[in-house]
Amino acid sequence: MNGTLLAEMLEQIAERGRVLVGTRRAARATHVDDLIDLCDELLSGRGEVSGVALARAILSAYDTLPPADRVPFFRTLMTRFGVDTDGVRAAIAAWTGAPTEKSLVALHAAAEPKRQELFRRLNLAPGGTATLVRMRGQLLDAIRRDGELAPLDADFMHLLSAWFNRGFLVMRRITWSTPASILEKIIQYEAVHEISSWTDLRARLDPPDRRCYAFFHPSLGDEPLIFVQVALTREVPDAIAPVLAETRETVAPDKATTAVFYSITNCQRGLAGVSFGSFLIKQVVADISRELPQITNFVTLSPVPGFAGWLGRELAAGGPASVAEPDRERLSGLTRAEWHTDRDAEEPLRAPLLRAAAHYFLKARSAAGAALDPVARFHLGNGARLDRINWLADTSPKGLRQSHGLMVNYRYDLDAIEKNHEAYEARGEIVASRAVHRLAAKEMELPVVGTFKRSYRIGGANRAPDSPRRADRAVRELRGGE
């Protein structure tokens, strides 16, 4: 049975149940207390038909709540539909006295908050899944103001992780012939590199060296969950502008050696933390490998959204920190407007900024011990290797604002994905190339300013050495001998 037919059946059930639940009373539930009373009624064990209609009425009423009433609603869900502590104590005593599978199942059931069953019943309403996903996104905003709501989010995560299990997801390739309603959502949701127009979108979908894939869920219809844009190239790119340029030279797919994941966008805020991005990447890799077996390089060209903020905090802190004093003095040049367009301003910043970025990736950690950068956490957790840091790879206002123009390549080596994943998840080890590790060494000095002219690219910047031997040495130093 497809999702559309199921939705139509649920709609008919809800219509038949309207009379039984008193739609007028439900429609008057404009306050938190009224809405909570309806939730109590839904959990009281009414018939299935009337329960579906009541669930729809509750979700409709929730959608009309003023934003200011959402936090009180969430707080009441926490207190009114929590765990039956007396029941848990009794179940613990029963299991302690007779530790059987049956008593363990009873303990598990007793420990479940009543609100989880409430969410399951609300999910029966037509469009219930979409509304609950939206509700969870609003809960994440509320948690910023009230951290005590975190257990409610744990309930959502428990259910959504099951409802959006990989087995329910469908991957579709997005092309220029995909229905316009979906293409509009691709434009709307794109969060990495803005799609400015339909012409811009067509340039990302229509050429033979471009691919786009998305995951969908039957309960959400044509709403994409996550999508990835891929460029087929002859080499690993070190800047985003050539990848997105409409006037670029198109590569014949059978001549490409590299698949570049240059934009990965999660579309549903309410599904943040629900892991399906790794499955999408692996399935895309498998799809491209079947279609184009000569492609052996699978890499990203990724933003570094947390770097500029971290560096600003480090520079403001002063004292012994992750930025050496000589580099600290040079990095003051970042305050100069349009520094990236002026060679005299840009060149002194290059070496210290790359060193700071390498430290950020390899040594800066969150309170939980994870990589500090959110994009790094995603790719490292999926088994990728941090391969290269690219200088002035994104000079858009957004790129300069969030990373001072840096971008990175993560490499998905199919033979090492599982090993890299285990290293990061089990030991917190960040797998990176020798080039990145060498950059992190503070004693390492990059070539002296003024010895190069612009003519060839190393890590995203054009440089021309004054002798071939010096050029070879510079390349080896910059790339860590690789």
C-alpha cells in the first residue's frame, strides 16, 4: 500500500470520527489547558476511529497556538505525561524478586513516559508525522530557553529514529525533469551554496557531469529529508567557484575520475540528529560506482561553519592558547576589509590561518570530546578522512564570514571507511592526512612572503616559484610530503 492511499484512508476515518469527538469543542481548544485536556482524552482509550479524529483535532489546535504558548505546552507534556514512578518501583521490585524476561518486559513498559504513547496516537492523524516533525523542530528552539525540556526531546528522538529507520527511506535521483513541486523545495532548502534562480538550479541538475540525490519518506510525500549535490570531475577541486561556474567546461561522465559531494543539506529541522545522511552518501557512492565504475575518488568540498567563530574567541582570549603569538599578530590582518582581494594583505595571513585551521580540526574539541566543527563531526563519524585544507576556496560573503574563505576535502576511501569510523567513534581519533598534521605543527613555516608570483595552484592559492627546485620543495612542504 503506498503512502497516498494510506493517507486517503486515514482521512476518511478521521472524517467519520468527527461527530463522535465533538469537532466544535476541539476547535475551541485555543489555550494550553484545553489542548492538554484533549491529549488526556486521547490517551483515555477511545475507539480507533474517534481517536484518529481527535488526534487530528489536537494537531490542528497545536498549529494555531501562539509561539509564546509552545513552551508552556511542552512543559505540561513533561509534567503531566511523564513516567508513573509508583509503577516503575513496583516493576523494579517484581524484576528483583523474579528476574525473568517477562518481568523485564514489564519494567521496560513501566519506564516509558506516557507522552511516548501520546505521540504514537497523534501520529495516526492524517499528516501527523509531518506535524510531529515540525513540533520537534519547535521544541529544539524551546530547549535553548529551557534546558529542562531535554527529556521531552529524548522521547521524540526515540520515536523518530524508529519511524525514519533507513528501511523506510527511498532514494530518488533529482533531475531537471523531476516535478516542479520538488525542485522548488530543493531551491528553498539548499543551505550550503544558495541557489539563486531556476537557471542556477538547472546548471546544477541538467549537465551530464552533475548529479543530485534525495531521501524521501512515505509519510512525508514529496518532502525531501536530505539531499546531496555531486559534481563529476577529473581531479579533486580546491575551490567552489569553478565547480559552480555556469561557463565551466563540462566533463564527459566516462572521463571523470572523481565524484565530489559539494553540498549536503538536511531539509527537516525536526529530524536533526536522526542519522540518515551516512546512508545517503553510501547509497550514492554505490549508485555512481555501478553507473561509472572508473570513478575511484569520492571526496567532498565542504564548508567549515565553526572556524571563524572559534578563531575569534581564541584571539580574544589572549594568553597561552592554540594560536602562537607571532601568528596572533599576523591574524590581526583579518580585520582589514577585503583583505582577500589584496595580495599584500592576503599573503601574510595564509600560513598562520592554515595552521590555526589545522589545530581547530585536530585538537579543538567539544565538551563531549567530539570534533568541534559540525560538518567535521558528520563526515568523520561516517568514516571519511580529513584530506586537505583549501586556502581561499570560498570567497563569498558567507564563506568569508564563517571560515575566512577556507574549505576542506574529506575523502571517502571505500576500503577504510569502517576503520576510520571506528577510530573516531570508539577512540575519538580524527583521521587526517599527513599534510593536515604537518600544518598543525606550530614550528612549521610556510614559504616566505614575496618569493612567489601567481601562476599555479597549491591548496587553493596561485603561486609561481622563482626556481623549479624551489617549487618542488614548496609543494612537498605545503602538502606534507604527499
